[in-house]
Amino acid sequence: MTADSQGELSADDREEVLAKNKANAMAFYDLMFNQCQPRAAIEKYVGERYIQHNPEVGDGKAAFVAYFERMQAENPGKRDHFKRVVAESDLPWNKWRQPRGWRVVPSASAACRSGAS
């Protein structure tokens, strides 16, 4: 990637970063929800600090894993059907269909750790 004299990425490089952030967000949610591996998703895609947007789930990796392992045990066979992901800067957002309806969720905390592929 190339940056100008002020450290700004070129338009092509920004698009590449957005595409990678989108791919990481989708991979994180697929691993967490559809493959039922929240611990692996956290280990692969989340940086040192995880801040949860859902007030029913505590902050931190351990709280995330505990909550989603419990949800999977309570809802075996549940699958989420992803419809789209959008990104601006380093903030990707997912939209998916669950049996209860539509959800739009910010993914930045989970999916934007540098080096995640």
C-alpha cells in the first residue's frame, strides 16, 4: 500500500482496506454463529480489548465467549443468513437474517484487528 506525504492512503488502497475489513467481518460472524466457534472467532479476529455493544453481553472476550456458547446451547442448529456488509473507514457493519428477523450490527471491535485475514 502506498501513502502520500501526510500518511493518507491512495483511493485504491482505501478500497483494498475496506474490502479486507468487510471480508474479516463476515468471516468473524460466520465462524462465531454458523460454525458455532465463538472462542475461535475471538482468538482470530479480536484485538486485545473487546467492547460489546449489546447490553445483555458483558465487555471482554470471556464474557463474549460465555454468552455465545450459552446461546448456541439454547438454540442448536441456528444459522444466520448474511445479506450484506458495508464499511466506512475501519467500521464494517453486517446485516443478516435470523429466525427472529433482521439485525444490523457494528462489527468494528470484532473484525478489524490488523493482520486478521
